[in-house]
Amino acid sequence: MSLLALSHSAQADDNDRLCRLCIELTFSNLLKTADNQNRLCHYSQPHHPSFRVLEASVAAGCRLCTLFRHALLTEYAKFCDCSIVEVEAYHRDLDDNDPDGKFVFAIELTYVHVENWSTDPNRYDGLVYTRHTRPPDDPEERLSMWKTADVPQAALAKKSGLHRHSQDLRPWLGLIAANPRHSWVTGRQVTLEPNIELCSEWIRTCSDEHSICPAAYDNTLPTRVIDVSGSTGSNVRLDITSGRAGKYIALSHCWGNAKSLRTLTTNLEQHLQCIPLDSLPLTFQHAVFATRCLGYQYLWIDSLCIIQDSSKDWQTECSLMQDVYSDAAAVIAGPGAGSSTAGFYFPRPPPALPPCYLPKNDGEGDDDRILVTLSPLSTASDRSPHREPNSPLSSRGWILQERLLAPRVLYFGTQQLYFECNAKMYFESIWQPINSGQAENHIDPKPILNFDREDARERYLIWYSIVQIYSSCDLTHSSDRLPALSGLARRCAGLMNDRYLAGLWEEHLLYSLQWLVKKPVTQPRAAVYRAPSWSWACVDQPTIYHPLFTMNYLSSEHEYHPLIRILHAHATKAGLDPYGQVSGADIVLEGPLMQFSTRQQGDRTYAVVDGHSIANFFPDYNDWVDITTHQASTISFLPLLHCTTRRAYKFCGLAIERVESADIPYESGAANENETESATSISAPQTYRRLGLVYAAQMKYCADQTCRLTEAEHALPWAGQQDRRIRLI
């Protein structure tokens, strides 16, 4: 059922159920004054002079005033964490302490805060109902005099919390247009049932019209798929495809803690015959239903299409994950479903109050009318369309590569449908799509894995941004740190023509080492080996690449120079997938080593090299900040890169600790192109592991823009140091 249907009974007599002030609220009147302000600020039109007058209008049956009052009370109560009764008392107190009628309610016509609409960036989306100071009678002065009420403090001794937040509160009602051709309003009605026809339209438009999105042709089907052909409610079965081609839907979901049906070696034959629909957890049942409604025969779900107790099958299928999600006609997901038992295909709750039309303008047809409604989708402070807030799905590590590899993703949100592809984002609540890459940051468009760049450095920056997002996601098993990104790594390896080394890239290794832990914690390294100390995959905390590096990397003024030579780099895969788990990895390099210690000053830790504090130190773990706990002779600073410009020099390196390495034998592996014959045949060099990142940027500030660093200021601390050969594990 639509919101328009909910208001159908009131269409004929809306104007008879509005107060005198609301009858004047035609959209053309609102728009006329908004245009006079060139849309540079919100338009405010005076409404009722007090809260008690507003309540009287509600009691008399005004439908718009009823919506305004509800939005006002619920927004205040939610924002200030108090009851509706307290909010009512607060506004009555304002009435009692304003005998001169200085403060009145006002209505603002507001527009969507989204940059670069495909059509028009100035689309209006709602009405905000706030309390303002009464404006001057002069219209010219009125435009500049509107401001949120400065209410006398004496009246609010018991409600200071409400007053403190009152200027931040903007109770909001949504505006909905009946069709996409409306000149000014972008809002679209959200149906109470998920709109499958709209989903099919989005998929069809993306496949047929978007040049940067792959068409939904028949592709080679995954090893196994679920055949959902049959009527609604009928059982399904697992199908071995044997290389057949076809179209299919893939499900992206959170497993959760609940035990649900899986394909095992013991029930594989049974699943090939039949899987009773009611034996599936609710999320899987909803995925079957959605796939059938969208008109597809095949569905891929990891826990059913991969044999879960077969290590060999899991490793084989994990290595094919890139193809599974890339070749799907679409990926469907329930962003609010935190487990396989939660489900995602549910009716939406109806609004607390029925919607109401704005009064008609002269000559206006029903198709051009504007509906005012309570909307659960957003508030006045954050009205732009956005992905599901606090989504369990978005925090899971495996989900990121599924989202990035998929050509298009359809989300069954708890409040609306939305859809993303390489070109655009679509939301059920707005008519116009948003161009990918042109939306505001909080909309979070789907990143495009576009490695067709002339400058190879840009390709690596894309990978670094992926790592930063991925490292903040959660994994049930820490051993999945590399496997959960293996599909993306495989895709990137082919596009960049580079060798993958436990999360880093061989041709860009010195830069790849420049990751740091955002908030190091006090804990030991993982008891079970999963990655070398020089890989971000060895820590469980979110990691980033140093901003001074990522911001300046592409600048022509900042040319970085290596301070060491990489002689050898190797990673040994632990299973069948060269982009998955590793059993060991090392780097052999040659460069200067210096004595290293740290100095704490406030919340910063500084690296002290040869007695001089030279740089910021970013430890991988907090319990390693205090270097005095280690034997001083075992701690060293290894510089990696430096960059010298007219007025600055920058450098980065690693703090490393000498260790015994009997547990990880020295392997020569494949020779690096820089590796000499003698390097491959040398005995094992001294072995170290990483403690953290050291980064410095020495700037010279002066009024004269032509000033330069002196020769002494250009002097770097490792000058004159003898190169040594070391091994990092």
C-alpha cells in the first residue's frame, strides 16, 4: 500500500480540514519566496504565534498542524532524551514567558543537500517547523532577521537541557511528488511492501544504459547454485552446474552466531535432490523469494554452495570468489539483517499519522500535487538519502569485497530499498539517481575499481584506500584477514600486473610498508601465525596509510627516493589460493640501521635516533611504546624513503626489533629483479620484525616564499651510516 492510498479518503476535502494559515501554504507561495532568496538559505514563513494556538488548531482538526505538532514533539523528545509530556510543558512555559508574542512558529521550505544531481541540484524535499523570533514588518529586513528563538533562561530552570539543544532541533516533514516529472520536488513515496518492480527497473536500466557497468548477460555459473525455479513456497535444490552458462543472483549476508543449515559432505547428496524451503533460515528464505520475484532461476549462497567441512572445497571456492560476485546479474543484501535467521524482506510500518496534501494552486492537477508526510528515513539535520545507518552488514570484512566486486547491489533496507552500481545510486525515497562519485561523503557511493589509469601510482592508492576501509571491518575468525580480501587481491593483481605479498605489492613494496595502526592496543601478537610483521594483516586494529604520504604522493613536487635496496621478497601460500592465507613471508633488504629509542611527550611518541628526537613514532602495539622494556641493543631504525623539496624534507622508516627466527626458516623463494647472485646464496642475515612506523616532515616557514632549507637543514640522520643486510619477517 502507498502513502497516497493512505491519504486517498482525504483528497477531496483536505482544504476543508486545514486551518486558515495552512490553507495559504500552497507550494507556489512557498517557492516564490524561496526563489527571492536564491535558495542560499532556508525560507521561513510565519505560522502560529504560540504552542497553545497550535494545539487549538490540532484540536479543531487541521491535518497539517497535526503533522507539524507531532514532528515538533517527537524530534525534541528523541534529541533531548525526554518524554513528550516534558516537551509539551517546555513549549507552554515559552508561551507563558512571552507575553509580547516575540517568538512564533515558522515553516521553512528546504532542499536536498546532495551535490550534482543528474538533473537539478536544487530539489526541495521537506518542511521544517521551528520556533523563531518574530520578523520585522519590512520584507527586506525580514530576510536577514530570522533566527532561532533566544528564549529567556528564567523560564527554563527545570528544562535547561531542552533549551540548550533547541537551536539544533529542526523537526522535519517530507515532501512527496506524485511523479518524477515534478519540477521542484524530488521525494518519492516509499511503499509499505518492498517494490520489486522498481528493483527490476533499476537492474534493467543499469545493465542496458550504463556504459561503465557490465551488462547482465549469461555468464559461466559458479560450481554450485541453488535452483529456485518453481512456484512461491516450493522447495529448492542444489545444482552442480558443470560449467553451464546462465544468469544468477548472489546473496551477501551476515552469518551471525546462530547455527543454520549448511552444505556438508554428509548432506551434499540430499541437497542435490531437495532442500525444504522451511528448513532454510529466514534470510535465505527471503533471498529465494526475492530471486523468484526478480525473475531469476539461480541463487548463490556461500554456506549452501560451498561444502563447509571440506577444506579443499573451501579453498578452491574461495579462490573463485572474484568471479562469483563479478559475474552475478546482481547481488542482493539485507543491510539490517545481523544473522542468517534475521530476514530482510518485511513490510514497512505505516506512518504514525496519515499524510496530507498541500493546498491546491489554481489550475493544478492531482498529478502535480505535493504530499506532506512524516518520514522515518531522515531528519532535518541529515535529510540527504543515505545507506542504512548502523548496518550490521557494513561492518563485516567479507562483505566489503562482495560489494566492490559486484556489478550492482540491491539492498532491502528496513525503511527503503536502495541500489548501487559503478555509475549511480538509486533510493526508493527519491526520484532522481545520484551520480557515483558526485554524492556527499556520508552517502558513501560504491567505489569503482578503475585501474585503467596512465599513472600507475593511482592504482596503488586505490588499493591503499581499500585496505583502510577493510581493516576497520570485523571478522569472526582472525585467520580470515587475508582470505576475506583474496577476491579483490586477485582482481587487482591482474589489473596492476604485480605480485601480491601478504596484502602488499612487490613493485610498490617500500610504499606499501607505510601503514600505521590508528589506535594501538595493549595486547600480544596473534598466537597463531597469519601474516608477517611488516603486513597490515598481522594486526587486528584499523590501519591507515600515513596522510602525508597519500596526500603528497601524486604531487610533482614530492618525489620520493628509496634509502634501501630490496634484494628479495617472498610469501609462501598456506593453501591453494596464492591470494589467501600464508604460512610464512620475508623481505631481505640492504640499508642503513641506527640506534633507536622513544620519548613520550603528551599523547605523542617521538622516535629518538642517535640521541636526537627526529620524528613521530606510531607503534603497532601500545605495550611496545616503551622501548626500555626491550634490550636497547636489539632495537633499530630502518629508513625506507625520503623526499626533499625546496623548504621541507620528509622521510619514513620502520622501528624494528631483532628476533630469533628458528620458527620461520630462511627461504630464497623467487629472486627479485634487483637481487644479485650473491644475495640469493648468502647465509641467513640477521632477522628482525616490525614494531611500528616512523614518519617525519621537517618544514621551514618564512614570509619569503623563495626561502630554502640550508645545507645543514637538508642533512639527514643516516648520512654516513654503513649499509647492512637484514631480513624482515
